[in-house]
Amino acid sequence: MAVYKCEECGNSVESRCKPGKCKSCGALKDKLIKQEQPKK
């Protein structure tokens, strides 16, 4: 799983693939930035 953070509203979404848009503000997927996960 990866975490994508919206640059517009700051909402984070956990998903296997990049969502089409932000569920919170509706920003397009180019505004969703993949966040690095800490290594376990």
C-alpha cells in the first residue's frame, strides 16, 4: 500500500494505485503526491 497526499487540501489517502482525484476536495490526480513510507 502507498499513501498519497493531496497538495491542495492536505488529505492523505492509502491506496494500492494512484486515485483518479482527491476524495476530499476533488483535485485531479496530478495534485496527489506519493509519500515515502518508513522502512520497517
